[in-house]
Amino acid sequence: MARLSGKGLFIIAVILSLVSATLVYNYLQKASVKAPKPGLPVVVAKVDILPKTKITADMIQEVNVPEEYIQPGAVQGIDNAVGVLVREPIVAGEQITAQRLVVAGKAGGFSGSIPRNMRAVTVSVTEVTGVAGFVKPGDNVDLIATFDQSAVGEDASRIILQNVEVLAVDREPQSGVVVNPNAEANKGKQDVIRVSTVTLAVTPEEATRLTVAEEKGKIRLALRSYMPGDGLVLTGTVTPRDLIGSRYKAETPVVPAPSAPPSLPQKPSGGIQLIRGTKVETVPLH
């Protein structure tokens, strides 16, 4: 094996020194880079959340996000998101912000769920008029008013309001249908809550119409489909006569004509009328 000369060894040493210096320089450069700031915990959706859905603990999680990537209004703290209704769709992995929620946390109270320029009005319902308890907050309903003869002169029914948003059922703005996962015998079944009041979001003008209808008639709810539909539908007033058809005619009682009073005998002129028992005689005057 040939031995390297002193010049060759010098060249190799220089090359190794340059490589070592380059590696050390790169290491120092990386070490001198400022470490990123620790992230802050924000609430992130674990699954896709649809509008009008009440957030539960299994739908969300807390994730540390670098401060520069935190969205404006991002919710911090699981407790500030659980139980809140979603206003707009949220995609899995997306930060949950106050703009996507009906109420930004629980501090807003029930008034925070009322849409802008709307009013909350409560109507009383029964299990029948309230769609058997299947109406829940976030649903949309039509309101049918029925009046009797004492109010409008004839029994009549008409849809007075359409596509009205339900804000609350009874005193809690929560779902009207509850699933009991602990009852093994009733697994998969739904327990329907019997509601007595429903709170609706209406305009001031609609509030007055609704109040008159409830005071002078009866109110019934008609639950609309969750999927977008045909919007408002033109409807008219319906009476029992409309249901029976045009052949129906009200029977008018026939009142007999009054009989003429018996005519009295006219007093003849030129004599005196004498009554003898049952006979009437006229005695002429001479």
C-alpha cells in the first residue's frame, strides 16, 4: 500500500476541517433559531357538527394551538361549549368560535339565543296541539289558528304564521326528545317529553297576531321538515262548508205566515142592530 505524502495528508486534513466547520455551523444555526411559543388550549370539533345541534362532550376536545394560529373568538374551555346550540356547520378539526354558536358560552343567557330584531313569545300547547312532544328547540313550525262562530261568525281555521323558529320547549332550551341509554330494555327507543309550552321567535307584528289568535281561538303547531323545503305557502281560510262541498245547504226553518184575523161584521147603515141570543137583526129606522 502506497504511503501518502505530506502534501496529500495536508489536503485531506483541510477538507475534513472544512466539512467539520460546515457541520458545526449548521448545528449552531439551527440551535440559535428561536423556539416556538407554547400553544394555548382551544376547543376543537372531533366530528362534523350540523347547525341546530346541541354540543355534547363527546363532540369536542381541547387542543394546544400556537397563538398565531388561534382563530378570533375561539372558545377556550370545554364547559363553555357543552350544551350550546350550533348556529353554522362546524367541520371536524375546526376550532369552535363564538360566531358559530347561538350563544357564546352560558353567560349570554336565554336572551342570547333570540335572533336579532325578533321577540320570544310563549304559547301553551297540549300533547296533541304540540305535535305529541316531538317539537324541539331549533325546529321550525307553522301555526294554525281555529276560531268558532262566536269570534268570526263561522267556524274557521287558517295558518297564520309559517316557518317560525322554536327557541325553547317548556322552561329549558333543550331537546324535546331524550334517549335513555341506561335502560337496556328500551335501548334504541325514544322517550317523548310531554310539553306544555313552546317559546317561538317572531317579529313584533307577528307577536300581536299570535296573541290575538291565542286569546280568541285555539293554536295548533305543524312541525316542518328539517330539510329545506318550499318556504312559505299561500293558504286560505277553511270552514266546515269548504270540507263538505258546494252541495251542502243550510236548512232554513220555515215560519208559517200569520193567519188573517177574523173579519167583524160591518155595521149596516140606516138601522139599529139588535142581538137576540145568537142572532143579529137589523131594525130599519122609519
